[in-house]
Amino acid sequence: MKHYLKSACWLLGEKGVSFFCVLLVNFQVAKYLEPDLFGRFSFAQAISSLLLILSGLGIHNILLRDFSNSNSKRDILYAASLLLRGGFSIIILLLAFFLYRKSILTIEVTIFTLLCLPQTFFYYENILQSKGQGKIIAISKILGVLTSALLKLSMIYYDCGIIYIILCYVIESVIISTFYVFHGRFLLKSAIKNIDFSLLKSDCIYLLKKGAPLLFSGIMVIAYTRTDQLMIKSMLGESALGFYSAAIRVSEALNFLPYLIFSAIFPFFIKKKRESLKSYETLVSRSFSIVLVFSSLTSWIIYTFSEKIINLAYGVDYSNSTPVLALSCWGFVFISIGAVSSKWLLAEDLQKYSLFHSLIGLVINVLMNLALIPKFGIIGASISTLISLFFSSLLLYVISSKTRKLVLIFFRSVLLWKF
């Protein structure tokens, strides 16, 4: 456990550095672009994030689980993941450029889509996490983030425009992937040297089959967390989207934390499950207790100081973002619950339920947005997101007898409040 906690500490340290760098740079980008252009920038990110999820094929967590369970197939699984994501990334890039030529996609979306290629090698993170080597991930990402931050600030200082700022995001991914390629070169050479095409084919089919529910689940998650932005742009315009996106960037800034922590200690979850079912369920219960306390306290602090945070971060021009931040910050509680729930599903090999929950969450979000955005504007979109997160992260687990057990574990953690 100590080994994985040390790895988690490195990853948390990296996220701490990245958090402040990205947040401070995002504030400067928002100020530089102003609400209208910042709305356009956010819209491009929302569209490209869907394309990036598609290129990932949903196999990220499958690889983490399988790398944690077995050492013997790491090289062939890694080769299969590179082949799959590399191929799909090229297809998506060609599609994006085709749609751009047809004036269906903007140049901003097309450039963001370039992130697909370097992120192909990000699967090496799964191997490092499964071995508890978070230090290497942390160093790679810190160098990438710091370089990118300096480049973005330079683009703003020299008034280079939105296109060059977006290119800095691509450069960041290239730097990180270069480190992963260098560090994983021996594993990659081993995979190529000992390649067995029949085994490679079977592993590709296995990853596609197992990853399909998580892929569609990921699409649904991105869809219902970004649908509000797409609908706001359509119904209220780019300026309203700029105000909404500014608030969301603050409230979502910490969303990575629970997923990062539980990804880092997920191999320990698997180990506990193999050793003792009782100790495994106790670990899940205590995980719920910890994230509830931390997320509730964090959300309350952001809610209390929401006006000061917006004024300090963006200035008075973004004052319309304050009520959105005051509401949306509570989504962190449901995100944290969802982080534990999703890892439990993966450990139980029930990832197909992630797709179902995400799909229902998307439907709820769209229907609520249609009802609330015309009446309450961007505040209505915040309310819709909170309601859909509540359903998808916890309430929908009651429906199936296979997942109902998790709800009992959750309420036991709340009632007993054990650490």
C-alpha cells in the first residue's frame, strides 16, 4: 500500500503544480479573449473533447486493470493499444480536416483535434500506474505543463491570437508523449521483436469488446457535461457561453482529484478484492466517507467565496459568472462519489452499467436544459447538470440488483461515518 500511496503523492504533487499553472493561464486566456471569443474557444474545446474520447476507444481503465492483474502480457497489450488508438486517431484527424474543408468544423476545432496523435502514447501511464511509478508520470507532465504555460503567456503578451494559443495545447501533449516514448522504448522494442500477430489480433478484439461500454460511457459523460455548453451557444449565444465557461472552469478545476487518487490506488483495490471481500468492501466504504467530507467542504468554500473568486480570476467583466459558480461547485460532491463508484464497477467487471448510467444522465440533462435554459439562462444549465450528476453518480445504481450493493455500501459509509 505504501508503494502505491507514494505513487499517488507524486501524481497529486504533479496535479497541484498543473492545477495552479493551468488555472492561472486559463484566467489570462479568458481575460485576453473576452467573453465572446472565449465562448468560441470553449465551444471548440467541447466539440474536440468528443473526438478525443472517440480516439481513446474506452480502453484506458481496461488497460490499468489488466496491467495491475498481470505482468506477462504487458508488452503485447501495450502494442495492441498503440495500434488501435493510433489507427483511430488518424481516421479522426482525416475526418476533422475533411469536415473543415466542407466548412462544417471551425479551424479551432480542427487544431484541437491534433491532440489525438500525441495522446496515443499516453497509455504508457497505465503501465507506470500499475507498477506504482507515479514519479515518472509526474515529471513528464510537469515539464509539459510548464512549457505550455510559458508559451501560452507569450502568445498572449505578443497578441498572437486564438490559433497560436490552441497550438500550445498540442505542443504540451507532444512533450509529454515524447517522454513516454523514451521511457517505454524497451517495452515497445520487446513488443515489436516478439510480436505474434494472432495474439495481437485477439488482444485488439478483446480491448475493443471490453472497452466499448466504457467508450460509449465516456462519450455520454462528455456529452452531458458539455451539452449544456452546446445548448447555451445555440440558445443564448457565444457571450453567454463565455460567462458560463468561465465559471465552469473554476468549479471543474478540482474534478480530476478523486479520479486521479482512485486511479493511482486502483491496483490496491484489486489486491484487496483478491485477498478478502470484507476488507475490500470496507475500503470502498471508507473511500466514500473520505470523498464526501473532502468534496463537501471544498464545495462549501467555493460557494462562500464565489463572487470574490470570479472577480479575482477574471475581473468585473465576468460578474455574470458568479451565480453559476455558486451552483456548479456542488457538482464536485457527485463527481467524487462517481469516482469511487466507477472504480467499483471496473473492479466488479460491471463497466457496462457505466454506459447505461451515463446515457440516462445525458437524457435527463438535455430535457432539463430544454426546460430551464429558456427560463433561467445559464443558471438553469447549472441546475440541470447538478440533477443529472446526482442521478448518474448514485441514484441509478438502485435500479439493478447487481449494482444495488454499492448503494448499501455508500449509505453505510454515511451512517457509520468510518475513516
